[in-house]
Amino acid sequence: MTRHVGLIGLGAMGAGIARTLRNNGFHVHACDVRFEAAQAFAADGGTAWKTPAEVAAAAPVVVSVVVNAAQTESVLFGEGGAAAAMQPGSTFIMCSTVDPNWSMALEEKLLAQGVHYIDAPISGGAAKAASGQMTMMTSARPEAYAAAEAVLDAMAGKVYRLGEKAGAGSKVKIINQLLAGVHIAAAAEAMALGLREGVEPAALYEVITHSAGNSWMFENRMAHVVAGDYTPLSAVDIFVKDLGLVLDTARASKFPLPLAATAHQMFMQASTAGFGREDDSAVIKIFPGITLPERQA
């Protein structure tokens, strides 16, 4: 297989994936809406392009790491889009969190022009993306896996194959996001109660992270609260979107999700209050009567 791969979207996750692919011996053709981001990546090896079409013309496998379905549509079918430049037999790997039905429809659309498609949402955060240890929740036709297996294996520590057509990967990802969003909301609620009751934040964090009530999200996200640092690694608005997808999926079959619905409202409230672009741990800021730790200079 050729060692050329395209990557579109050099945000926190995409930049880490691009570096991982480069470190694993791939020549990475990269682009981002911020051309300077692609240039910065290429300065250490690889090639920077201005449009997805140029990336697709240079590489038989294209990885898209953008925020949502709308941005993926633009990557593929917008001005300078990748789809028109992709040759029959090439492969498009879609890593965004999207409506599973949308992903299934995209597979059919690309198959009609002879392009393989892999429904491949990702999880693990920027650090694991950069170290090649993230998780991929994939579903695709066997021929798509065969065409891009080396790329998938180079990108992630765990590549789960969940079905032989698109949709299953996205379904598992939104279930993961249900849990992630609920856990962050619950962690914020617990920390807020502790602050309201006058417990010292670092002491509360230390005790909970060594007790039965701990969760990965409490340990990871409440560290941001204790530090007073809301630099966005995953923003509040990401969970407005992702929990919205969860609820839309469940609503179609009239399946009740009371905890997900409550968490979604909490993230919505935080976004409306002006915290949408802050780290998702900023959902704690919706609670009244608490004094949050301040970031140390």
C-alpha cells in the first residue's frame, strides 16, 4: 500500500493524528481552514495544501477530523471539496461525531462514485491522538477496511470493527458521548456542592479520586476546575451538539433518556451563559453561590 495519506482538520485531535501518522512512516498531506496550521505541520515533514481537493488528489486515503456533519459535507462537497478529486478505489475515513443515519447516507453517496467509506468516530482526547493510543469506533465494508487497514492501525491504539456497513461506529460513539456528558455533568454537580459547602477544592479532589465515587471524567475534568483553567480541550458546545445527537437518536424510537436530557440542559445553560467555547468542565459555572478556584499566573 502507498505510504501517502491525507488529513483534513488540524485541530487538537487532528494535529495529533497527523503527527502520529508521520511518526509511523506515512507522508501526510494536510490541510486546514487555517492554512498556517497546515504549514506549521509540514515544516517538520509532510505537505501542506490549501484545499481538501488537493489533499484528495495527492493521497488515496483521506482522513477527515472536523467537528460535525456540516463541516464534513463542506470538506467533501463544498468549494475545493475532496469528493470531486477522489479516484475510484480511494477511501474516505470520517472521524466526526455525527447522526448515524447521516453517516449511512454518506456511505451510499460515496459508493456511487466508487469511493470507499469508513464510519470511524474517535475518542481519547488530544494526548492519546498524539501518542497513537486513541480509540476508533469503526464500521465499514470489508473492501474499505482492506484499502485503509494500515492507516487505521497507525492512527490508533484500538480500532474496533463494529459492522460491515456504516452506522454502527457512529451509534457506539454517541453512546460513549452520552456517558461522557452525563459523567462530566455529575462531576461538576458534585464539585459544586463541595464548593458550596466550603470544602477545600484540592482536598475534595484528592479524596474523591481515591474513593468509590470517582470516575475518569471526575479525575480528568475536575482537575481543570481545581486549576481554574478552562482552556478548551473539549468545549461545552461539543456536548451541546453531541448530547443533542444522542437525544435525537433516542427520540426517533421514543426511547427515554432522562439523565442525558438533564445533562444536555446543563450544557445548554452553560453555553447560553457565554461559556460555550470554554472547556466542557466549565459546565460547573451554572451553579449559583459557589466560588471557583482562580487560575494561578
